Amino acid sequence: MNIEFSRRQFLRTASAGVVGTSLGAFGFGDIETAYAESIRPFKLTGTTETRNTCPYCSVACGVIMYSKGDLTKGEPAEITHIEGDADHPTNRGTLCPKGAALLDFVHSETRLTKPRIRKPGTDRFEDISWDEALDRIARLMKDDRDQNLVARNNDGVTVNRWTTTGFLAASATTNETAFLTYKVVRSAGMVVFDNQARV
């Protein structure tokens, strides 16, 4: 195979080779390494990836949260980045403006992180533990059900209706969780039941 070079092409190619070899000989061979070291490292390196659901509307978009800090060593985990989950069937990695701003929501100073209660006769809320909150909810629901359960209708037919308390289910759940929630609520006798997805 014959390759024909003009004199000008030969001089150009030879000059490029001489310049490249000279740069290497003068100590510029490590320029690529220096350039690579000057580039900022990937910000998600060394983070823990956690999949979750966006807390806002009833669409239930999937999000991936990245956090730094090793919980096994007792370090607090701090969320550093949140993005849409490309593998999630609902949103396929996209997020609306509210979902895209989730990192601000997570780090907001006004975000509630504990249950609070306002006791009768006061004008302020007090922090309580999760155990206290759940025990109080369970006790109040049990007392209300015991007082207001309609066991039989006017014809004497057993109906077991609890009409004084309602339940609003979260829409950011799987079908299986929603089905179990429905069964628990109906088995308690609640008639008033709805889901955030329909509202």
C-alpha cells in the first residue's frame, strides 16, 4: 500500500512529532496528570445511596438520597444530594420543582422532626416522644371506638360501624400497603375512609 505525502504534509507531520517529543523531554510529560488532579472529584464518591419516596403530592415519585457519614461508626448521616430515581416506574428519574428542591426541605430549620402536642388550655405546642404520641393516638382511638361503635342497626343486624372517626391513607405507598391499610381500617369498623391519591 502506497501513501503519498507532499513535502508540505511531511514537514507538518514531522514538526508535530518533534514538538511532542521536545515537550516530553523538557518535563511537560506530567501535564495530563496535573490536569487530572486539578479536576474536582465526583461529589457522590463515598456517599450512601438510599431510595425513598417524595413526600409532597400523591404521585409518589421515587427519589435517591445520598448521605455522608457512617452510621455503623456512630457518625450522623447528613443528606448531601437528592435526585430523581431513574429506575422508579412512576417518574423515571424526573422531579417537579418541589421535588427537585427536596434538599432544602430536608435541611430547613423550621422542619418538624418530632411529634408535638398542644394541651387543652395552652397556646403553645410541646415536643413529645414518638412512644408517647403513638400511645396517645391508640388510647384516644380505642376510647372513641368503645363509646361510639354501632354494633347493630335498627333491624338487629350486626353492622359494627364506627362513624365518629375517619382515616386518610397516604398515597405514597405500594398497592400491597394500601390494601393492608384498607383491611385494617375496615376491620376496625371505620366507615369514613379515603386516600390522598383520590383527594
